[in-house]
Amino acid sequence: MRLLLDTHFLIWVTNAPELLRPRERVALSGDADLLVSSISLLEIRLKWRALETRGKPHNALSPAKALALIGENGLALVELASLDIAAELVPPVAHTDPFDELLLLHAQQLGAKLLTRDGRLRDHPSAYRFA
């Protein structure tokens, strides 16, 4: 199975593994191919930069550190291609978070399942369902 990590899972796997739940650890430690979308790096960048520009102290994961940790943890970084962006997400999502939609779309296009804790996404056919 191919698992695309939602951005929060990327952060937890690489920077805060103590936040992972037992059943999530099982899913991550199996024989699944663990993938990270370039969309997650963009999301990290925008949120990290927003904190920085507001002058708020933060210890958030920087995009450069996230990229380094992807390689250090043996995760595969996958780019979102133009043809993927133009594809239709089936079924569409009801809410308007562009990162969520793009991550689900990327999972769909990759034939992967999005590993997420986001309750708004868990019932989508492209989301991973815990047994």
C-alpha cells in the first residue's frame, strides 16, 4: 500500500513521533510506501512564514528542515504535476481548505491513501481508513 502523509503526519513522523497514536504507528511501520507531497512543503512554508512575519516566536518546522528530514527518514517526496492539478477530485470535498483538497487529489492521482487525522477528510475514498 502507498500512504501519502498529511502535513501533520509529516511533522509528527519527522519531528514529534511521541504524538503518534499506537494504530498510526502500526500503519506507518508496516510495508507501506510512505510518500510526502510537495504540497506539504508548500503548506509548511506558508504557515512557517506567516508566524515569522508576525514576529511571533515559534519552533515550527521550517521548510528547509522538513525537506532534510524527509530524506533522513527514508520518505519519498513526490511532486504534484500539472496534469494532477487539473484532475477532478472524486468525490469533491465540501470544505474549502486548498491544502486538504490538493493532498486528497494527489493521493487519488498516485493511487495512494492519505494518512490523516482530519475528521473532515477521513471518510473520503482517497483517505486511509484504520481497521
